[in-house]
Amino acid sequence: MTNCGSCGKTIADDMRFCPYCGQPVAAEEMERFEPSKGEVITAVAHPARIEGRTGTFALAFTHERVLFARLDDVSSDKAKEDLLRSGIFLPGSMASANVSRFYEMSPSEVLAEDQGNFHLDNSDVDSVRLAYDSDEGGRYLVTIRTGEGRIVLTLPYDRYCRDLLFRQYEGRVTW
């Protein structure tokens, strides 16, 4: 038996929290959450198809840049795709590998995961043009212009993807 460091009442040795006051018994042993420092991934949009590149990509957004991460294609589930297109989201409803892992990775880990991965610094982007592409049930056709050229890609036609682009490239997005 030991005493709680906060309220002083007697508690069992194996208790992690005091049953009387609720405070942690051994705060120094408790795992502490510390936010990541530096560049972190804040949002992910997928699936994207990039003109001139094979495969499906996810766009992982940070405050400084967008990372283009190649995804492993998995078999498509037509019923889930129809629900997603109608605005009903189901976990795992995209026909690509799990993208939530990108939130737990550093940008350098995302870029190193596949040799086809690349990034685009926000400061290099001159303009972004959005258009509606009615092929395949409707998608955004996105043209990103930089001083060195352009990247053309498609993204799902939904508010989430559109809002991410507007937030990332504020003042540079046109229709």
C-alpha cells in the first residue's frame, strides 16, 4: 500500500490512478502526448490520377508543400464506390491502400516510401485551375502551374478535396 501524492489517501501499489481524486499515481511513468515539431501532414486527399504517371496517388498536405504518394491499388468494390459517390462515406470505401497511415508519418518518410513519390512546394505554385470532368461519374480536373511547367491530375468531385485545394493555394485557385 502507498499514499496518493495528490490527496494523501491510501491506495494499492498497482493502481495507476487514485480512486478518490482521479490523479495519476506515478505521473513520471505515464506516457505523455507531445505534438510533433516541424513539418507535419495535416490532411490527405485521394485517390488522384496524375497525367503522365502510372498508378493512383494520395495528396498529403503540409503547411509548406503537397506530397504526392503512390498508393497500392486494391480490388474495387462497386457498391462502396456508388455509396461514396452519393455522399455516403464508409471507412475503406476508396479502392486504394490505407491512407490514414500518412498522418503518422513524417513528410520524409512519405517521400521515401516509394521511388515514384514526389512533392511540390507551395511557394512554387503560380496557379491552380479546377474544372469538372464528367468522365467516370464526375471528378475534379486539377491543373497546377509552376514556373517549371504543370501537373494535371484528377481528384474525387467532393467538397473536401475542393476545400483542401482552396486552403492550400489561397488566392491562386480559379475555375
